[in-house]
Amino acid sequence: MSEFHFIDTSPLDPLAKPLIDELRHEYDSRYGDFFRRDGISAQTELERYPAELFTPPQGGSFVLLLREGRAVAGGAFKRHADPHTAEFKRIWTDRRLRRQGLARRVLIELESRALRQGYRRIYLTTGCRQPEAVGLYLGYGYRALFAPDADLEALRSLPFEKRLPGPPPVAAQSGLAAGAASTAI
């Protein structure tokens, strides 16, 4: 059995190119003209953000899961609307290796990295024609920010969120400290 390991890298890393090319092809095959009619293409979506946003100094991360030196899955996050929210992007598995839990491994790794970088909330979106992704996110505690019975094609992009474990709120810490101090007297 081959060993898997994660590496920190960039969307510009040549190791990521085959995976990103395959993702672009997948988007084109699933969505065809669905987004293009509004002037949006898979390439535009993938290249919308500068690679630097996916680096720790900018509040992000880009990881590849390698097996025998080849990228088999990957994902990224960047800072979202506030300093406590990370937005996950580009979670992807090589199509030949699906249904082996690799996307789950990437999701767990990204959550761990986001938590270490101080994030307490994850926000992400997936396309309306990606039921596998919807199942993955719902299965790992993500809350759909849309009505499940809505017309998903009309929504186009399906948002999710998840709260990460963190320290108790400051008020609770203050009360605990005050209570501890009063009992110590």
C-alpha cells in the first residue's frame, strides 16, 4: 500500500497543475454552458484569486496530498470576510481515485490547519451539480446555508459553514477566573 503525505505549496506549483487541469475539465463537463452564458468559465473561477492568498502570511494555505510523488488530491483556503473565517476552495480528488476517502482527508487536514491559524469558522461553496461535494460537507458537520428543497440550479452556488472548536468566549473565561479567584480567597 502506498503512503500518502501532505505538502504545503502553492496553486502555481507544477505538482498541482495536473490536478487543476483535471478540475477545469470536470467543471467544463459538468456545467458546460451553464456558467458560460453569464461570461463565467471554469478557468475564470480557478484563476480568480492570486496564489498569494493561499499562503500562511496572507491567512491561507494550499495543500496537496501526494502518493509516490504525485498529487492525488488537494485543497486550499483563504481568509474570508472576517479574521475568524476561512473560505475553503479547490478541494479536489483525482477522478481515478475517487471513493477512497481522499477528499475527506483533505477536508480534515484543511480544518486542522485553519484551526492552527486561528480560524473559528469555515465558509465554503460548491456548485449545484456536485452532489458528491454536498454529501461530503453535510457528512462532516457543515451546515447548508440554503434551503435543501430549493431549486439548486437557480441557486447555482451552494454555501456551507462550520464552526470549529475554540476557546470559550472571553466573558465565560472572565467569569470562570472571577469565580476561581473568589473561591480561592
